[in-house]
Amino acid sequence: MNQDAPKPVFEAGFERSYREMRDCRVSHEHDLHSIRVLASPSAQEPYAALSPDVPYPEGATLVKLEYDDEECNELVLYTAYRKLAPDTNLVGGDWWWQRVSPDRKVIEEGAPWRCLNCHTVHCAPPYGFDLTCAEER
């Protein structure tokens, strides 16, 4: 593996310590893949609350697993984002976004327009907070 290649914002084996926040469901975004959403321990309470009263701490990480089947068995992609320190990535809402292949190669990262556009529109209150959402409009 290339030493200089970007690394995923979630560790290998993350499923052991992250909690499923959204179970398997078809998403009208994400190329109509089925998805599951897992949250790091520090992201679980803010994700459940979706409120400015419970902000995401730096390092909180969300991983959306994308599948090519409705039973969520055939993993095709991870979409992940990690909360950064304030004023670190203003374009990305102080989140670092990544699209990662099943073999953990980073395909795209930073503040992808596609991710930001969708989360800005669909994750505004009352459906979400801080570019995260748990309900689809």
C-alpha cells in the first residue's frame, strides 16, 4: 500500500465499536444503494439527538455503508465523515468527508459537492443538524 495514500477516517474493524444508528434501507440518494449508518461512540448521542444542544465533538465519525442489494449483504462503498476542529474545513461544515472502497482505498475526500449539496438540502432542521440527518424528506 502506498505510504502517502490517504487513510480512511474510520479504523479497520470499526463495526466492533460503532453502533448502528440506521438499519438497512434503500436510499433514494447514493445511486439507489441500500444503506446502513454506523456511528463512533462519540457520535452516537449527537446523532440520536440531532440538536444544537448536543453538538458533535471533534473526532466524531459517521460511516454510511452502501450495498448493492436490499438485504445489505453486498458492500460496494463506504461514505464517511469525521468532525474536525472549528474553522478547519469551512466548505465542508468542519467535517472531513470521504468515499472509500470496500478494500479501504480512499476514492474521494475533503468536501465533495455531491455530499454537501444533498446534506445541506435534506438535513436541515427539523430533519437533521450539522449536516447530519436521520430522516429522509
